[in-house]
Amino acid sequence: MEGASRQSMKSASEIPVGKLNRAGKILKTGLKVGKNYAAYYGERLLKREADRDKLDSANAEDIIKSLQELKGGGLKVAQMLSMEENLLPQAYVEQFSLAQFSVPPLSAPLVKQTFKRHMGRPPEEIFDEFDYEASFAASIGQVHAATLNGKKLAVKVQYPGVADSIRSDLAMLKPMAGRLFRINLNDAQQYFDEVEAKLIEETDYDLELKQSQKVSACGKKFSSILFPEYYPELSCDRILTMDWIEGLHLSEYVKRKKPDQETRNRLGQELWDFFMQQIHSLRMVHADPHPGNILVTDDAQLAIIDFGCIKEIPEDFYEPYFRLQEEETLYDVAKMEHVLEELEILRPDDPEDERAYFLSLFSEILQHFLLPFREGTFDFGDPAYFKQLSELGERLSRQTLKYRYNPNRGSKHFIYMNRTFFGLYHLLHLLQARLDVNAVRQMHVST
């Protein structure tokens, strides 16, 4: 897990854990955001040219500083949003991406306290060696290096109070999110509930251990992919112990090693096959495919880590979702309309003009998004493809706001399925990989 580099910033000696303490921090941040807006609208009232980018930058900086101190669900959501470049102004993408790499780690006394509370003993009584300086700190927990019986281990330690604060934090952040990202909160509850449920699952390390074992067993069909072994006897609901895998995060590997095209294609194909095998065989998927969860070893082997975010795919969503790939759906307006109704993108209460708008625009977006499936062998290094995909996303956001149409569309299952596919597309673009997109799908259908 080299590449999950040590934090150079000052460690955190405490985290606000009580609801009142956390509420106070969020309220203080909300007041800062309100002050930023007041300054912005003040400029406009004085008929001066107000700088929206300056407003976005100030808000994003204030929010990420607060979330880094609080850690937990809000910081995890910021991490998720940093991958959605089409949804956010660039200032938010830049600041929220810090959620991946710039989180102050817990101090040694807090780490020891967490072990005593949840394992009954300090780390030095469990492991032969334990490094109190975190190798990597993220939104919900941080990773420490340890050894036992000559084996190097990675020990993930959850931040105190995170699990108990998910619901209250998100409830307090929801109004701010609605204002910043222009979300209609009136009928968006199912989406907030979906995110909340997954975040609560991510704080349950007992569940993560079971999910890790199930998904990695599926992935071991690809003999070239490495998965860490997990150790239940050294784990609990807030501490998770696994093998340490030496390697670089995918983004660092590409930057430092500059692999040749053949290696890029192989790694890309292995990644694609692994994710598609989960979806089509298990009806569940590792729904957090960002570069920090993908390692590449010195001998150019893939390693997949961190199975905290696993999305189960119900059959009544899976079937119409993948029916969208079929040409007879894509090129038949009536069939497309029916599938979009099943997936809740088209709503029964839509006015006629709004329905026509979303049918037309989503058909266009799907035509482009599904282009790799139609072509079979696809070059994910093509910058024109991703530029057009980004432009379509911006158009959806801009025009929906302009016409005051209801933006809350689609089944709640889209949140993590889209996160999976957009994250995977991003990884393949990072690799500049060319691969056979339909290989695993064809294998699954033929068996």
C-alpha cells in the first residue's frame, strides 16, 4: 500500500463527536457560506461585476476545511462529488478532491484509545510491531502498518464517533447542499436515504470484511489480480486488519512508471472484466472505483482494496438498466420511453413539454455514454469522447435549471451504479486503455 503516503500535516488530537459539537461546527460553516453569498449578492446589487468563481472558491474552501476536521459522512460525500466533474463548478472539484489526500490523521493517543475501546487492548499487545503514524488517512478511517509473525499487515482504524454521527451530519448538511448545488429537496429524500444507508454500511467493518471476502472470491477468477487476505480475529466493527500489498495507486503508477500501451490495455481489460463479472454474476459491485482503491505492484499486477462501499443491484433495476444497451431500445423511441419510465427517469406527473425534453436529452446522453458497448473494442484514451460526455452533462444541468424542470429523476439505484461506471470510465481514461468492452458480458450470457 505504498502510494497511500504518510501525511505530512499535523495530526488531529481530537474529533468533535457529540451532536452539539458537530452541529456547532456545521452551523459555523453555514454562516461562513452565507457571508460569502451576502458579499456576492452585495456586489450584484451595487451593479458591480460579481465573480461567481470567487464565490464558489470561497465556499468550497470553507466547506472542505470544516469537513476535514469533522471527518465522516460529509467528507465522504465530498470525496464522491469530486469525481463528478460534470455536476460541480471547478472550484468544488479542486477543493473536494483534497478529501482523498489531505485529511489530518488521528494522533497516537486517539488511535490507542480506539483500540482499547473496541479490541480491549492497545495495538502493541496485539501485533509484534505497530506504526502509530498513519500511512494514509481518508474520510472514515486511516491505515496503519503493522507486523505479526513476520507478516506485514494493513490495519484500518475508524475515526471515533463517525458511525454515530452519519445521520445527524447529513441532516444538517442537506440544506447547505440544496442551496449550493441547486437541489430540490422536496422530493429528493430517497436519494439522501440511499447515500445515508451506504455511508452507514461503510462504517461497519464487520460487514466490510464479509463483503471483501465475497467479492474478492469472485475476482480471484482473474488470476492476475491480487486481493488482500482479511483477518477476522484481528478485526472488529471499527478495526479491520488485512494483508499489506506493496504498490502504487493507479494514478501514481501511470505518472511514475509511464507503462507502454500493451500494459495499459492489459490492466484496463482486467479492471473492466473484474467489475463486469461482479455486476453480472453477483448482482453486486465495488461502487468506489477511484485511483486510491486500485494499486499496481512493481511487476505490474493489479491489486483491489477497500470493499466498504458495495452496491447490491436488485433484479428489477438490473434488467431495464442493461436493456438500455440493446440497439432495439436505443433506436426505438417507444421502447426507450418505456425503459426510462421503468427506471423512474420519466415520471407519470411530467408535463408534456418536460417529458419530451428529458426523453430527447437522456436518449442523446445514453447514445454517447453507451458508445463503448456498441463499438465493442473501445479506446478510453480518446479525449474527444470524454469532452462530449462532459458537455452533455453540463447541458443537462444548465438547461434543467433554465427551464425550471424537476431535476430529481431516476431510481435511487442510479447513484451508486452511475458512480461505478463513471469511476471506471475515469480509471480507463487515466490508463489510456483500449479494450474489449463486451468480453465478460458475452461470457456471462453464454454460460
